[in-house]
Amino acid sequence: MLMKYSEIEEDVASFAADADTVLLANRVEKTYPNGTHALDEVRLRIQRGDFVSLLGPSGCGKSTLLKMYAGLEAPSHGHLRWLGADSPAKSGLKIAMVFQEATLMPWANIATNVRLPLDLAGVPKAESEPRVQRALEAVGLGKFGASYPRELSGGMQMRASIARALVTEPDVLLMDEPFGALDEFTRNRLDADLRALWSQRNAGGGKPLAVVFVTHSIYEAVFLSSRVVMMAARPGRIVADLPIPEPVRDDEFRLSMAFNEHCRDLSARLLAASGGELEHD
Amino acid sequence: MKTPLIQNPKVMKIVAPALVGLFLLVTWQVLCMAFKVPIYLVPKPTDVATTLWTDGPSLLGALAVTLKITFLAFGMAVVLGVIAAFLFVQSRVIETSLFPYAILLQVTPVVAIAPLIIIWVKDPTIALVFCATLVALFPIISNTVLGLRSVNPGLLNLFRLNGATRWQTLVRLRIPSALPYFFGGLRISSGLALIGAVVAEFVAGTGGTGAGLAYQIMQAGFQINIPRLFAALVLISLTGILLFSLMAWLARISLAHWHESEMA
């Protein structure tokens, strides 16, 4: 069942936060002082435990939208809601973010880097150290706590960055093209591991984890997400919101007919939305 | 396979400049002897070495005075410079209103204001320290300000996202990020403190028991004791090199485990 964006728009009346909505953007616009229209009337709801990809070409405002969800940027018009509250702090929602680069502190070892969010929150070391170790093991870096960032490869640095995001056990994980700078093999491995981490978190009785993943790779979006939100540029807007229902994501899924069809469908829609002149990057 | 000793980079680092120095000294010696240059114009390196040996005690006493002023001024410059830098990064308003005056400090020649300071400040040591501090201050301020501002924007966002306080951001992010720049400032400033100490003493011209190397140079000039003048110069240069090496070593032990500038 494919839901078109127009159908969502008809749903405006009920476009308010319910108990399962963690993040909500309602008619959000962003215009920069230089006149760039980064976002135009964007409506997007992220549910508890969702895995949503924001997919689109450069300049479609996907990173801007992510920064707004993080509370790092304010919209020019419209409003955002975090669990119904008008700021992340008031909502009590735990939000973690992974950036395009690993952004680790080069002077501190990996364990200290991963412990940073807990240190800033004043968690005592006796409590934080086992949590750091668990987070490192979850991303496959259990033995690298004492290493320095420069001693690790790009992929391993990214893993450390993900461990740092997961160590607070967040409700929402915002990821801004995290694997864009990695080679394809490393990227596929990390995609598979990320999806597995997300499934684990949401399978048990624990807190569900919602992921919002910004990417410009159609394949990555289809492989990872339960829902792909497609955006187009000039002005940045949402042009499609499609579920990817297949529950199992493994190497077989990558080679399946279903995977291919999703990718072709998304390519066609992206091309149509850009008026045929799609700018790849 | 063992690499030959000469290709070892550590050995090269000492041997190569030493060979250049030796070549220059020998050339100097040979030229002086060949053209019979009188000692009161250009002394031979051997004359300078002899003078260093015979006049050593009195010159070393003078060196101690100059060193005392250098270190006091350098210490003052570090403390004041860091305080000023922290003030500047607190707000753009503070920086824009005060930074022009910091530049004023830098561009005013110490030779021009030293006579005033020597008139106003009674104690000659304090007056000289004051002058040398003025010379050494600016690199510390400008480098530390640059460092405190050169924070990775991604890390800054991460700190914001995790609700870090101003204090946490300063201690855990801004200060470590600023360290490589601060050490760069230390290197420049340590040399400037020495230059400031010597220049200020030239202007002050204070003699007697508290006389430093600059006074020795002036005296030697008046007496046309050129070998002694050269000997004093050699001591000042050696002190400058030692100071620089000390700062480089400090930077290395503090940054070696993470910063590109100090890695092998």
C-alpha cells in the first residue's frame, strides 16, 4: 500500500501530536537571510520506533529538517513538536545525533569520547563505565576503548560516533548522512549493523528507538528504513512518503526483486518531482 | 636490515645543522686569517671562544640578570595574555571594544615607550620586566583567542545537543581545542620576551651590579672590545635557542598523543 503525499495533506485536520508521535513538523518553512528557500510547508510525523529515511538531492533541505528536529535550528514559519511539547528539553525526549563526520574529540580516547554525553549529564563514573563498554560492544568496538580516534579507520570512527549516540539510550537517533564519506563495502556493513542494532532495540521490552536517517542514496534508504520520505529541491519539499514493509534486511534483501522495485519506484518519483532535471551528487 | 646511522632521522636532525655550523665557522676563520682582518673589526671564531672562556664569569652573571627579566616577563605575558584571551572570547562586544588596544600594544615599538616607563617606574628590574612583557604579550593573546574560537562546529553542536553548560563547554572543548594554538603562541612569545628584555635594557642603560647582557654589549662597544661583544651575542643566541627548544618540548609532551603537529 503506497500512500501519496496528497493523501497525507488531506489529513491536515488530524495532524496533531498523538501519544505515539515523537517528532512532528507542521507547515515548517525555512528561508535563509540570503533568500534561499530551504524548506517549504513541510509536514512530517515521526512515530515511536520508526526508521525513517529522508531521501533527496543536495539542497532539498533534508539536513535542515534534521537540525530542526535536533533543536539546533529554528523554522522561519510553522512549528515543531517533541512529544507534543514545543522544545526538546520540555518534552523529556532523549535525542542523540550522529553527524556527517565522526566528530570525535582527538585528544580523548574512544571510551572517553563515548562517555561524553553521560559526563555532561553528571552520571557518576561507576555507573557510566559499564554503559560505555556495552555501547562499544554493541557497535563492535569492545576492545578499542583505550585507542585514540586517529588510530581507527573512518568506519571504526563512525562506529564510535554511533556508540556515543546510543550510550544515553535515546528515544530518537538523528543521523545526517553518517556514512556518506565511507567506501561502499564499509558503508554496506555499517548499514546492516545499524539496522540490526535498531531491530534489537525495538524487539525487546525496552524503550523503542526511532531513527531519522538523512541520505542521498536510494539504495541505502530502501535497505535501512521502514519508511522513505522523499524530498525535492528548490524549494525543499516532501514529494513522497512510502513504506518499505519487508521485515528482514540482509544481503538477500539487497538482491531481491522487492528491493529493486522499491529503488526503481523511488528513482522514477524523484525524477518526476525534479521535472526531469535531476542533479546527482 | 639495519639502517646506516647517518640515515637515522634523529641523528640527521643533529648532524646536518652541526655540519653547516662547522662549515660556516671554518669559512669565517679561514677568511679572517687569509685577509688578515683586524680583531677590532671582525674577530675570528677562536678569538670569540677565548673571550667566552676568560670573560665567562662576568658574562654569565650578566646573563643571569637578563634571564631573570626574560622569565619574569614571559610568565607575566602568559598569565595576562591568557586572562585577556578568556575575556575576549566571552562576548563579541568585549572583543571588538578591546582588541584594537591589544593591537596598539603590539605595534607600539618598545624602544619608544621604554624611556617613559623607566621614568615612571622607580625599580629598574620592574621597569624592564614591564617593557619585556609588553613585547611578549600579543602573540599569547591572539593565538589563544584564535584557539578558543577554533572549535569543531560539529563538536559544538554535540555539546549543545547534550545540554552542556558554558563551563563544561569551556573546560572540555574550548581549552583542549585551544592548546595547539596556545603552544604556538608560547614559542613566539618566549623569544620575544628575551628580545624585549635585551632591548629594554639597551634603552634603560642601567649599569652597576644589576647589569644584564645588553649593558655588557654596550660597554664592549664603547671600549671597542669586539670579541667580548661577540661573546655576549653568542650567549644571547644560545639562550634564545634553548628557550625555543624548551617550548617545543613542552608542546610535544602535551600534544604528542593526539595533535598532527607533534606526531612523528
